[in-house]
Amino acid sequence: MSEKKYIFDSAKNVTTFYKALWLLGILLIIGDLIIHRHEELKLAEIFGFYGIYGFVGCVILVLVAKVLRKIVMRDEEYYDR
């Protein structure tokens, strides 16, 4: 009996997907250079603002989750009692 083959089982497909993500990122950066945005907040007109904003937001989310885990975590035998 043969196992089911998925799209990312092939190294070629993974490489193609990886290159497509890079190409999409480059196109978005080029678009950020070419397209003029009419923002209400002057800070948002800085090159790469939304990328930086998203990255900082994700880092803060992870750090808050680490602290929150310590607050709500139960010991290992909590459900065995």
C-alpha cells in the first residue's frame, strides 16, 4: 500500500515555494518604493513602516505570551488529582 504524497514532500516544491515567497517580498518592497501612500499619520509614510510595525507587534506578542504562560500554567499533576 502506497503512502499519500503531499505537495511539500518533494524538495523541489519546497524550494519553489521558498523562492516564490522571496519574490513576493521583493515585489512588495519595490511597490513600497513606487506607490505613494496618502497616510494621515506621517510616521506611516516611512519606508517599510508596516513591516517593522508587524515584526515589533509579533515580538511583543511572544514576550507577553511567555509572561502569561507563567501566570496561568498549572503543575504537571494538576489533572491527575
